Amino acid sequence: MRRALILLPLLLAACHSEPAFDERYDKAAKEIDARAKAMDANIAEAEKAAAATTPEAKALPAPANPANAPSSSGE
């Protein structure tokens, strides 16, 4: 009798229904949306930091002269 009283709540707890598809879909959609917003925020922060460290008006350096002379045609 004691075993039945102890097992009854455990059996009832194990028999709960799983969430419906719509509930699982909504939960997954919210998680994906939150991750996307976090990624966008990280990208925006990284772009802002990169823009602050490299001035846009800085020109590229002049190309260096080649170290080796051009090869001959063999004539």
C-alpha cells in the first residue's frame, strides 16, 4: 500500500503531455530571434570598433619595387 502511494505521484508526473508543435515552434522562433539580435549587436559593435581604429581617409601605401629583376626572354 505504501509503495502504491509513493509510486502514484511519480506515475502521474511521468504522464504529462508534451508541448504541442505550435508551442515548440514559437519557443524555437523566439530563441532564434534572440540569437539573431545578439549577433547583429555584436557585428554592429565590431564594425563600430573597427571604424574607430582605422581612419577612412588613409590612402594605401605605394607599391614596393620588385626584389628580383624581370626574367629575360632567352634571346
